[in-house]
Amino acid sequence: MQLTVLHAAVIETLWGVPDSPEDVHYEDSPTRAVRQVQEFGGIAVLVAPPRQADLQNAATAGLRLPRKSTSFGPKPHPGLVLRLLDED
């Protein structure tokens, strides 16, 4: 999976950057990612989000995915209360 290779081979091994929230930031918008680089420096690596098949293949192969790589949106509002319609 491209995200695993990106993190293990490029970010951690080649560039020597630890995979920590202080060092690696995630953005779901290419525009915001480029703006972050312009404002604070660094490098933006734009990748397509993983497909369901990618996640299944990675899990089957026993790969550990980088943090945030399986964080999907949109998320429900934090104050939203969900209730089952069928109480059985």
C-alpha cells in the first residue's frame, strides 16, 4: 500500500522524520496542505485516499497503516445524538 511505503521508506528511512503529530501533519485538502507548507515550511505529499480494497489488502497482508490513513469523513457533529429506530 502506498501510504505504508511512503511512511516506512520515504518519511522515516530516507528523510529521517519520525512519525509523530509534531513532525507529520495530515490535511484532507490539497489547498490547505499547500498553504501549510507556504506558511510553515516543509513538504506536502499529496496522495489519493485509500479505497476499501486497499484497506482490505493491507489488512490481509498484515500491514500496519499509518495513523490517520483510515480516518474518514464527514464525521457527525460532536453534539449529535444518534438513536436506534428499532429497539429490538
